[in-house]
Amino acid sequence: MKAEINIEEVKANAVHSELLKAMCLINQARNIVSGAMDEKELRDVGQWDCLDETVTKLNECTCDIGYIIGVTVIGRVELMMR
């Protein structure tokens, strides 16, 4: 185990950038769908429940990706500490 931790190295190498990008895009999609829920046209055609379910699924995806990022960060930090 390393005696000293280089925080800058950890910050630069710990996060999986593609998964982080995916999480940001999922959040962006969720915000778009959530915003669409307020549109009268979509409410009038009875699609509010479908949109609500879509927002829920996107939230679940965000949680899943966040978990994977966390596990990946832990693994990468452990490797850097050897």
C-alpha cells in the first residue's frame, strides 16, 4: 500500500468518464420528459401516466449508473493505492 495519496491522481483517474457522461445524458433526458409532463397536449391525450413512468425508469437508470460508478471508483482507487 502506498504511504502517500496523490489526490489529484485519484481525481483524474478514479471516475469512469463514459459512465459519468451517460449519467449526465440520462439526467438531461429525465429533465426533458419531466418538463413535457406539464404540456397540456400530452395531458389531454392521457399520456401523463406514461411520462411519469418514464421519469421513474430514468431515475432508476441514474441510480444504477451511480452505483456502477461508485464500484468502479472504489476499484480504481484500490489499484492506485497498491
